[in-house]
Amino acid sequence: MSPEAIKQSGYDHKADIWSLGITAIEFAKGESPYAELRPMNALFLILKNPSPILDGNFSEPFKDFVAACLARDPREVRLLLHFP
């Protein structure tokens, strides 16, 4: 669940993009971040912790894509993808 949805601050395209990033991690690793935790604990950590990252033996473009999807602030995307 996206941080916006957890905070109930409105559902928009940001929640869909976040979901795409989490789904990419699920496809790559076989489970979502915090899958081992109880749902309420996972929701708390989604809000408290930095965005999940894709680590492991995956291409840098794929890792950058996931990081861009999970950026909490759109200004972070420029830094992650090395745009001018």
C-alpha cells in the first residue's frame, strides 16, 4: 500500500506508480518488502522507513526504475535517473 493511501491523503497516480515499483520488487524477489511482518507492522514501517530498494543481482536500469517508482518526492526521480 502506498504511503498516500496509508495516510488517507487521497488516491491518485502516485499510488499507482508506487504499486508498480512494489510489484516489480515482488516479481524480482518473489515477495514484497515487509512480507514477513504482520500487516499493521508493515504499514507502520512503510510510513516510517525510507522507500524500499531493489538489491541483488539485477541490472542498474531496473534498479533505477524501481527506485524512481518508489520515490516519495518527484524531485528525487531526477537524481535517481541522472537527468540534467
